[in-house]
Amino acid sequence: MTTNWTINSVKEAIAGKKVSARELAAEHFKRIAARNKEMNVYLTLCEERAYAQADRIDADVAAGRALPALAGVPIAVKDVISTRGVRTTCGSKILENYVPPYDATAVTRLEAAGAVILGKTNCDEFAMGSSNENSAYGPVQNPAAPGTVPGGSSGGSAAAVAADLAVTSLGTDTGGSIRQPGAFCGIPAMMGSYGRVSRYGLIAFASSLDRIGPFARKVEDVAAVLQVMAGRDPNDSTSTTAPVEDYTAEMRKPVKGMKIGIPKEYFGEGMDSGVREKITAGIELLRKLGCQVMDIQMPHTDYAIATYYIIATAEASSNLARYDGVRYGLRQESDTLVSTYRKTRGAGFGAEVKRRIVLGTYVLSAGYYDAYYLKGQKVRALIAQDFRNAFQKVDVIVTPTSPVPPFRLGERTNDPLQMYLADIYTVTGSLAGLPGISVPCGKICGKLPVGLQVFGPAFGEARVLQLAHAFEEARGANI
Amino acid sequence: MKISRHDVLRVAELAYLDLSETELEIYRAQIDEILEYIGKLNELDTAKVEPMAQVLADDQTADATLREDVVTPCAVAEDILRQAPDPEGPYFRVPKVIER
């Protein structure tokens, strides 16, 4: 069996009739059957749907028809993204038996482009977490560093690609939930700008922050999947008509002379020395590629975590009000309607979700709104302004993705604040609505993957991909 | 102390969330620590800062104009009702709301 497929190698093999889309799907399902028990990557498989799609691609090949961009590419989808007729749990007991009546637009577009959806991946409950340990269905193993967490919340999607159980996958990013697991599992992972990819069918956590984006083994595959999903969708009023660039073409342009800002605030205390060493070497490599590396200042970085956990929890408390045991999901029957709501929610939500609902309701409640929520929105404006100021001087900003390498399973579960603080380098770009990618930047002692993060200005996806691609090409195995 | 046991009970009431005694005490202590940390935002003078209530820039929000209010066919009613814990015909059934 061939392993480590990429979109291009799939394309060549299918067009050249070396392998059929059905065989490729079967090969993946075989590996999943062998490894999922130990990895816990997939929560639900959709073999019937996958083979039906694969057969359509194989019929196209047989008939000599032109093949779409992702023809036959096996893909995994995070379990917060709706798939018609395929169970979607959000990693929560409250949606254990929920079967969406429609597909998310991202899913519709991927399938229209020929992708073969294998199944739904494990994640932190309602995408709330940084280690995948908040899933009601158990933790996920990190295939790149056994015994450690794969990151979160899109841990299953990252692990699926890293463990060769899918060629690419979809995750969602609210405060780092694509980029950080990408870094922890040693693969490229990207979120486009806020408004770039439709969220229709994405089950909401924090609506001013949530984004859908891809994981893959190569930056060019990340670009290809983003390309298919990007663009206005009439079903999502926050998706924009801003023109979508040709990412694959733009990505190959030379990076010589590109101005790269390094914010000193992203290299402060709390940063692991191994991460620092790898990122410093990564920046040195960018210099060798002819980029102009310069120091910049982003003075409000230190306030980003506090701001993020006000805004994200406030929005979550509102979005999660819909789980009331009436229209879908779990119901804990009681004698009155209100006690039915209360019991249903008390029984259906896990600890992190409850904690965030309580915190989010508190910061929005009478007497505290101005002190917390309004204050958070104001500091968010300052953080966004830091980025706008920086992009007056530089083309992209380069930082570590996470201050720490993948940690041991169970190591941090008892201290939520410590877990939150590790999101420091990712939440800033989330709050500002900007595109960001994490690309592999070596492994500490050859074991623990480190990710290098690139931020671009709003709708500057092509530029972000361009630098990430050049970095990936230039990087030897040893930095 | 930023948040009291009473505050957590009040908030849980607002959020329709049953919490056990143990949960109540654990969340109170954890959220207290988080709010203590969040307090660092008060170091910043934001009197003259406009709150960021919208992520998209002004030139992109033009996209979000309202569509025409036209009825389009939607054939998922059956599928939606099938998801309900207690459907009856075209309705969602709930425990009695009105006392008499």
C-alpha cells in the first residue's frame, strides 16, 4: 500500500489509472480499521457516501471526462461541520445521536470538487479546548509524538492527516484550533481571513471568531483545499465577495525581498527554550531566502488571552442556548419545561463547556457587561490596530504557533487558566480576523514538532501561502 | 474574590444549567482565577476606543446586505422533526408550560 499521498500524487495515480478512487478510499478505510481504536481519530465513518462519491470519480475516469480539482482525494471532516445524513456530535454527549438534515457549504464545495469524505473527526467538545482532551468521546493520540496530545480543538483532523488516515482534512479555528494542532502534529494547517470561507453548516461556538480551514501534508495541498472552499456563499452573510486569488499560482512566486515582521512580544517569558531555538533557526532560514527580516512591536499582545476569553465565552454562552432538549439532541425529561432545560444541559454538556457558559453568561450579565464584555471589545479593537500598524511596514508577520511543544496527555487538564495561556500566539490573529498558517519548523530533540506561524493582512492568503511554501521548500529536515 | 457562590448560582439560573455542588465549587474557584487574570485589561485606558463589534472592514460589510425576502422551497422539515426527542405530527412536544 502506498502511503503519504498528496493531492498531486492522487491526481496522477487516478488519471493514470494506477489506482481507482474506490481502491484509494478502501485503502484508507483499511488503515482506519487497523489504527482507529488506538488513535481515536474518527468518531463516525461514512463508507457508503465515500464509495458512492469514489464510484462517480471512477466513472469519470472510465469515460475520459475531465477530473475536478480534488478528484478522489480522501478527506476527513471535523465533527462540528454538518454532513447530511452523517452523525455530527461536536464531540458532545448532547448531540450524540444528531444527524444533520443538510451539508455545510464547505462540504458541498469539496464534494463538488471530487473529494471523498471518509468520516468525522474527534475534537474538543464544541471546539472548546487546546488538547482534544475535552471530547466526550475520549482523547486522541498524537501520531507525531506518541503519548502527547495532538493539540486542539481540531485534534482528530490534525492526527488523521499525520497518521495517514486521510490525505487532507477540515478543521475549525476560533482561537488557534487549526494552527496549534497543525503545529503539534507536524503538518501545515491554515485558517483564511474572517469571511473567506462560508460557515454555513458549521455548528457555532463563537461567531465573530469561528473559521473553517484545511490540514494537509504539503502547503500546496492546503492552498488547493482553501481554493475550493473560498468565496461568497449566499447562505452565509459574513462570507465576502472579496476576489479569491489563484493560491497555487501566487504561492510559487519568489519571496526574495519580502518584508517579514518579528514581534518581540511573541518571544517573551513562558516560551519553551526548544521552541525558541527552532523558531530562531526558522527565521534565519527566511533571511537566507532573501527576505527582509525586521523587528516590530505589537504592544497589546499581552492582553489578547484575557480579551479572547471574554469574547469567545460570551458568544458561546449565547450560541449554546439552543441546546435545550426540545428540537434536537439529548433530553432529560423533567416535570416542568424549565427543569427539563436545566437537567438536559447539566447532563449533556461536559466540564469545559459548562465552565465557559458560566463565564460567558457572567461577563454579559447586568452590572458586568461594561466591565468585561464592552472592555473586551475595546481591547480587541486595539489588538486589530496593532496588526494594521504592523502591516503598514511589513508584508507578513512570523511568530511561533505555540509557546510550548506538545505536552503529555493529562498533564494540564486540571488547570484551565494554564491551558488558556498557551493560546497566546494564536488568539491575536483570531481576534483581528486575519489569515494565518502554521508550517512545520523541525522537532525538538527529533521528537516534539514545532510550528512556525505566518500572519498576513486581511485577504492576504496568497502572501501567507507564498512564504509558507518557500519555507517548506527550503527547510531541510534538521532545523 | 471576584465571583461568589451566589453569583455562580445566579448565572447558572440565567443559563438554564444544573450544576452539582462539586461543580459549583470547582467552577467558582476556576472562574475566579480567570476573572482575576482578565482584570489585567484595566491597565489599559480605553475611554476613547471604539469597541470592535464587527470583524469585516466597512468595504466588505457591503456584501452582507439583506437579500430579497422571497420564499424558496425547503424540503427538510421531515428530517428536522425526526431529530426531535419528542415530536408529534408537525410539532415539538414539551412538558406543560402553563399552570391552571
